[in-house]
Amino acid sequence: MAEMRKRTSMSVLEMGRMLGLGKTESYWLIKKNYFKTILVGNTMRVMIDSFEESVSYTHLRAHETGAYL
């Protein structure tokens, strides 16, 4: 049997859906270097570990200050 590999990246649109953002806002976050990305052919992919770190940090910081985005 073949081993299942853990996903290490996701599409920019998938990341946007998870955050409740549209295409333009999602690519704006990428341009501002909020997440690590790679290019696979002509497709930009968001690294899942970078996404999880950033979202966790933002959530924890907002919880500390009471300022949710």
C-alpha cells in the first residue's frame, strides 16, 4: 500500500476561503508577505505551516488586546 503524504501547501483561493476573503484580498496578503509561498509551474501555493503560524499568532494577539480583525 502507498503511504498517504501530508499536504504541505494549499492554493491561494483555498486560503482565502478559509479566511472569508475574496481573490483580490487573498493575493494582497500574499503580496504583503503574510505567508510563505512557492510557485508550482504557474500556480502560486501557500505553505500550510506558514498559514497556521500566522493565523495562530493573529488570533492570539487579538485575544490579548481584545482587537479582532
